[in-house]
Amino acid sequence: MSTPGTLHPGDQVSVRERVYRFLRQQITTGEYAGGIRLTEEQIAEELGVSRTPIREALQRLTSEGLVERVRRGQLVVVEFDATARAELHELRVAFDQVAAKMLTAKTDSVDWAALYALLDPLGDALREFGVGSAQYSMVHLEFHMAVNRAAFTPVTSSFLQRQAFLYPTDDYVQQPGHEPVSQHRALLDDLSSGDLERATTAARIHALRGPGNTTLS
């Protein structure tokens, strides 16, 4: 079994994008606090990739203003306050409901088998590395980005993927019968149902799940 996030021949573009999304999310969710120093070596070791995609991701994040270069060329995370994170989460909730609406309108033409197949690497990363790992987070991000790609046309999807929507790994509740893989399988069941209310409600609930929303069902 391959390690999620490990660089493989011919897969450089995918890994670059996956690393970039992961680091951006770590910053925008506050996992990487403002002011902490980012080093290529440490991140590469954590993610199990070479330093090249790390370097490129940090360059992109610097150009976006999420990382800044300070004394002696050190890279540090820019402060991303709670208000900004809350705004992005509101956008994520709204965005996911729109995606659910779009999926409902074209249920018969979506490759649902391919989306369900993404539950396998999700489960592999969960068993091998744990829910709090970088490897799981990257696979989890890829799952949600794939759902978004299925919802929109390639042009729209390409534009939206550059936006900083949040898909943290605590967007489900750890309750009996609601472990991560079954939670995401249930989400796909709802999105593929063809029922607009069911799909949009499921998207909203999934997006709102987290430590502060443990009463959602």
C-alpha cells in the first residue's frame, strides 16, 4: 500500500497541489499559529514528500500573503485571526450547499463510483496514520475537492479550487456509528440521492460538524 502524500514518479503536479492545499488549510484553520517558523525539512519529513513541492507551496503562500519572509530569510506564518477563519467557514457552508444543489441537478451524469472509491484511501490513511495526521488531512482534502470538481464544470471548478474554503478534519463528530469513513459515505449517499433538500441539508450539517457542534445529527 502506498503512503498518502508520498511523491511518486509522474505524480509531481498532484503532490504539489496536495501539499499546497494542506499547508494553506493549516494556516487558515489556525493549526499553524501566526508567527511560527516554517522549515522545508520539517514539513517534508511530516508529509513524507521531497522538499521541492514544499518549497513551491511556501512560495505560493508567500505571494498570497499567508507566509512572510523575515530576518535571515526565515519563513513565518502570518496571523490569521478568528474573524477571518469564521468568515471562511461561513463561505464553506454556503459553497457546499451550492455544490449539493448542482450535484442534485445532474445526479445521473456524476461518476459516483469514482467518488465512493476515494473512501478507500481515506480509510487507509485513517488506519495507518490516524485522524490527526497530515496524511489523513491531505486525503480528506482530496475527497472534498473531488466532490467539488464533480459538482461544477471544469472552468468553474478550477476557479473555485483556488479559493480558501475550509475542510478541516474535525468536520464530523466522533460519535458511535459516525467514524470518518462512514460519515463521508453517508454524505455521498445523501448527495447522490437526487433529493435536493436531503442533499443540501446533509452538506450543511457536514460542514457545521466540529467540536462546538456535537448536537448535530
